[in-house]
Amino acid sequence: MKEVRVTAISSDGDQSPVEPGGDIYLQQGTSLGVGCVITTVGSRIPPAVKVRVDQEDITSAFNASTENDSNTLTAGLAFYQVVVRLTYVTSWPDRRLHGKRLVCTASRPGFDDVNATSSLLVRCK
């Protein structure tokens, strides 16, 4: 894996990276979200990705998309890159998520898992 990162998704859909261990704000009444972006290099096979809050697997609540890209380098060698994006956007986040740790984990057989974490902060009206 080249990179696993957590992103904050704004109300207009823009995603911005969150520093490792940083905070992501979700607010009732405002469409905000969280994303996991995984980038791999050298393989066309996307990694398995899990999203957990504390120990609970919430991957199924996220929308997933995969982008494949290949560029031909000199000497005819091909360079493959896969980007997997998982996104979750809501205007009514669960209050029980406040202060919980979100972990995105990417795994591939034969390699160590790669994680990115952040803290979820829920603002309620």
C-alpha cells in the first residue's frame, strides 16, 4: 500500500486530508462526512478495506468506488495504481459516535495492514 488516509468531506462534497489522529466534525442538520482513501502502486488488485469505530465494523455504511490507472514508463514497463475511496455523508450523525476513534484499514495477502485513524466529533442541535 502506498497510502491510507482519512478525509473530511465538506457540505459541498470536497474532501480534505485529516492529519493522523486528527478530528473530523459531523453536525446534525448539516451534510458533512468522512472518507477513507487508499492508494496502491504496482498492482491492479484493490486491497480489502475495513472501517471501524472502536471495534465495530461499519464498512457497509460507506459508499465505495475504485479507480484503476496505468501509465507506460520507459522501456515499455507499465505502472499500475489503484485508488479506493469509501465515503459516508450524513446530516443526522449518531450522537453515540462523539469522541469515538475511526480506523480505516487496508489489507492485502502477504503484506502488513496499513491504518489511518481520526476522532469523530458530533455537534448536536
